Amino acid sequence: MMPLSMVKEGEPNVIRKVGGKEETKRFLENLGFVAGGTVTVISRADGNMIVNIRDSRVAIGKEMANRIMVS
């Protein structure tokens, strides 16, 4: 497992765990970041990243990406 912030662009990854405070977890779950889901990094800019999740593109910061563990 590694944080989403460390994966390569274009590679689909399976979400294993979402960490952080309860409100942070809930926020990420509402965006579609749930264990077992697939996420693909589309691009990065200034520490932020655009990811594809549930057929949607979502922009998240590095802090958030560090809390999402994938494999």
C-alpha cells in the first residue's frame, strides 16, 4: 500500500483505506473515495492532482491524497 499522492499518472489503483478525521473521511467518501473503488491519477500541478473516480474528475490537494491508501 502507498498514498495516492505517490502513484503514477494513468495507472488505475484500488483504494484500500481512507484515513484522517471522521469529517475528512466522510467528505472523501461522498466524492467516491471508498475502499474497493478504483481511482486513476489524470494529472498533477503544484502538489494538487486531478483524479478520475466513478467516471468523474475530481481535484484534490496533496494533504487529502496522502490520506488515501491504494495498491
